[in-house]
Amino acid sequence: MLYDSEDHSLFLTPRVCYFSAAKGGASRHMMVNGSSQRMAIKIKCSNNEIFRVSPVYCLLEPGGSQRLQIVRDPGEAKIDKIVLLYRYTTLSNPRDAFKDLEKDEDIDLTLAPTTNLKSILKAYPQC
């Protein structure tokens, strides 16, 4: 078994991506449903002017996987966040699974450990 189903439901690898502010770039990730239920996923971003994600919504069957592509256009260097929201569903349209969440207060978030981007840029000045 590649994962411990008691620890996680949604796996993302790699969990972090780095981009050059001057050049932009693209990053590929793999999302895996580690649960025994169908999962609807919605991807939110703190800066939609610079970042594009594909897909924005998707369904993952139990044990299923989906590639996530993140593209960053050149622009101002700052700390941005991309959040993967997921919930279990029996619906066939992932957008419908999130229609009842009108406000961010309706969402319970589990945050992954974060790193200060400025400290990374100091350690890797070529970025």
C-alpha cells in the first residue's frame, strides 16, 4: 500500500511548487483519493490574475488520481496560496457538490506546513 488511509484522504505530490517571479513557469502535481468514497475537488487561488490551475473542479473515485497543472505568469513576487477543497459526494457534477458553500466560513480547512517564500528566495537567489 502506498499510503496510510487513516492519516489522509487527499494526497498531493509534490506538495509545494516554486516559480520565478520574472519568468513565471508551470508545475505538475498528482492528486490521489486515498478514501473509500467519491471525492469532489475544487481548487482556489489567492491570485487568479497571475495563476491558472487546471482542472478547477474534478471528481476522484476511491483510489483514483488526477493530474493538476499550475501555471504562473511573470509578475510581482509575493506569497500566494493555492488551496484544494474536497468533500465526499454522490453527485456526478463536482461544481454541484460545492454550491451550498456560499461563504468561506462554511469551510473547515486543514493547512499544510508552510514556508516563508522570502527565506527560500534568500537561500536560492537564482530563482
